Amino acid sequence: MNSSVTTSPVTIIGAGLGGLTLARVLHVNGIVSTVYEAEASPSARAQGGMLDIHDFNGQLALQAAGLVDEFHRLILEGREATRLVDRDGTVLFDKADDGTGGRPEVQRGELRQLLLDSLPPGTVHWGHKVSGTRALGGGRHEVTFAGGGSVVTDLLVGADGAWSRVRPLLSAATPEYTGMSCVEVYLHDADTRHPAGAKVVGGGALLVLAPGQGFVTHRERGSNLHTYVMLARPQEWFADIDFTDSAAAIARIAREFEGWAPELTALITDADTAPLLRHFAALHAEHRWERVPGVTLIGDAAHVAAPNGEGANLAMLDGAELAQALAAHPDDIETALTDYERAMFPRSAETADEGTELYALMFGDDTPHGLISMFTGEERGD
């Protein structure tokens, strides 16, 4: 990378789903943008598991992006099935995917690649890790990169996730630990290699819940089972576990589930991958900022919350709505940003509050009964 200064009218930091949706909808509306991403390439790391893309937010973004038909080709049929099982293996709730649901499942990496392929060549600049940002006045900003070089832009959009390097231009807030973490593991080719696990999970998602802990497992492409082992423990508790020793770490995590049915604990102990620890951090539900000329945030950079099924959907909708606002006000960036933020702030706050309520149902003292009531209430149309 050279040390030159580049100029760009619209600069997006982060090539996640939100940033790429923003770039795509801008492109559809004839607006050129440049995306800078810290990762070295599209395949630099695994892109996570399944996403349910909702008809009231994520799918609306894909409509604005003109990618609905392509999206439908990514859908994994049957994965909206949901099964809730007690710790002893008793099935408490089991709903098949009849094809009428509004939350079809896709692989995150495949959806990201779809968005990447929809952009003009050269839109995304890989290997650009942000080292600093500063206001230049008049709504313009400069972004510098760790490997050298910088860009000066009329509009800077932080789409760079929970630990955004753009957010400090707008807000001093930083995410705080929610008290919940997860350990991710995979069983590969489960129908053949792990038939007991494949049977208990079924065709879609499995939930096994207890106060402060549980499993959430998804059946992914190729009959791979992706398990999120959820634990409400202090970060210090996890720090005492040596995750570089996979066997010992898995054994320690599995001890938290002693007495659970063996076909359930096997989702951990038979893992084909090293355990991956993720701590969940969140901004305050009401996080917002005063309008600062020439800069804004989308997705987790703006409103990261504990995972609740809405993060990717909200990021994509943020990106699409920001692009549409800019297209509606091509000569007035500030009006566009004001319109975008006016809709985004209450939407993200409401979703964060709903997520907190969902976690209480899933991991509170009354679990899983409150969640079953929610499921059956939805079945009745309540």
C-alpha cells in the first residue's frame, strides 16, 4: 500500500452485510462509493453460520438492492423448523418448516458473497485496517490506514461493527459485556458421522435451555451442525479455561451440562472443530448521538446488541435506508443523514429491548416455559 491520500465522495468502513448493502443500493441509484475492509480478502476468515432473513427488514433491504431472485436461490429449504427439547431429551415443542414462514435461512458467507458479486469491480479495498479518523471541517473527514495511506471523504459511514473506529467521531459510548458468552463448535456431515446428533437436532434449529445456560444448534448446508453453547458467566470464568487446549476446554465446558441427555452433550463433546469463544457485548439500547456533519453509523457500529436474530437484518436495512435517503437528497447530505437517523434510532432501541426480553425468556428462571408460551401463542395467532 502506498502513502498517498485518496479522495472519495462516499467512504464506507467495513465490508460486512450492512456496508455491502449500503454500497449496493447506492450503486443501484447511480451513486459511487468505496468500501474499505480490514480483512485481507473475502475468504480471510469464516463468515459465521446461518441467518434468518426477515420479511419485514432484511428482505426489504434485498428488494432495494435488486437481489431478491438471487437471494431466493441461497435459501436452505426446511431450515425454519424449530425444536425445543428439555435437558433429558424430551421434545417440548416441534414445528416443521411448511414453507410459509417469513424468515428463510441462508448461510451468512453465501449472502455476503452475493452482495460482493453485485458490486462493480474495485469497490471493496481489502487489507485496509483503520488506524485513525479525524474531522477536517465542513463535513469532510480523513481516515488513515495501518499499512499507510489515507482517504479524505465528503461522507464517512462506519459499518465496522461493535468496536467501530468511526464511532468516536460521534459518540464516546463503548459496548459493555452483557454477562452472556457462547462457545461455538461444529459437527461435520452429521447425518453420516453423528447420526444421534442429527436426529435430535432435526431439520432446522434446536434449542435446549436452562437458567443461565443452554444450546442453540442450527443445521447448516451439508448436514453440518453448528452449536452455540450459551453460558451466563463472568468473563473471568472463561479466562481460567485454556482454549488453546481444545480437548480440555471442551471437557470443561461440558461439565456445566452434567446430567443432560447424552445425545445433547455429544453436540459439544463430539465436536469436529476447536471451540471458539465469543463474549457478547452491547451498547445501551437508547444509544444515539447528535448530528455531526458528514458522518454516520450503520449496523453494530450504531446499535450492537446481544445476538437476537436481528443484527444482520437491521444492518442491511440500515444500509438500504441510508442509501435511499442519499438518493432522495443527492445535493443535501445532512438532510439525508437526518432522515436516516430519525428512523434508525427508535427502530434499533425497540429491537434491543425486544432482544433483552427474549434472553429473559430463553435463559431466565422460568425457561423454557415462557418461550414455549411465546411459540404456542404465535401458533394461535395471538
